[in-house]
Amino acid sequence: MTSSLENLVGTGKPLAVEPTDAAEFEGLLRSGRARLVDARNASLALESRFDLAYNAAHALCLAALRSQGYRARHRYIVFQALPHTLGLGPEVWRVLDKCHHMRNVAEYEGALDVDERIVSDLVAACEKVMTAIDKLKHSIKRDGGN
């Protein structure tokens, strides 16, 4: 899986090589998990749940990328790299990519149009990312980090 990521490294490309930092990885997982739990809280405003789920997705996907020894120069690349970092397919990264676009429109143009369906789809995508990361962590422990 690494060679596809290596093709994205270089001047003007979206990734940089940077050694994995175990504390950063664990911190990103902790942040992603906490935000995912809060995103499921139906008593919160739908917009807040979207923000929480989006940021959970970003933290978890960034953790997956960082575990491979790469750092993203742009937010979107952590979602598009999912086939190479966690082996996840378009049913996951397309939802996350759509939500990234929605997040940008909200952040830079002030227009956020979310409904229960997109928040539910985003939370489900986060859960798939979390499951894949748990498998990755098990693999790292089994292989001794090599």
C-alpha cells in the first residue's frame, strides 16, 4: 500500500514524508473517538453533530496517514488516501469527500445545509474508519511495529 502514497510525495504534491509519532497517533485517535461519541448525541444541533463527525473523520483519517509515515499538506488528502492507508473503498471516502466539500462551503461561504441523512452517513463512515484503524493497531501490535 505504501508505494501509492510515495507517488504523492514531492514538491507541489499533497504529501510529505514524516516519521510516525506514537503520541500524535494516539492523540488523534483519542480526539476522533471522543468527537464520534459526541456526534451521536441526538440532543445536539444537527450542525454541531456534523462538525463533530467531520472533525472525528479528519482526526481518524489523519491518524491512519500518520501511521504510514506521511503528513498531509491539504485536509482533503487524508480522505482520498483511505484506499492506501486503511484499504477502504469509495463507499467510505466518497461520503467523507462530500462532507469535506460541505464543511468548506460552511467555513468559507457561511452556508451549511445538513440533514439527518448526511450526518448519519458521516457517522457510519467514521465507524468504518474506526474499525479499520482498530485492525491496523492490532496488526501493528502483532508485528511489533514493523
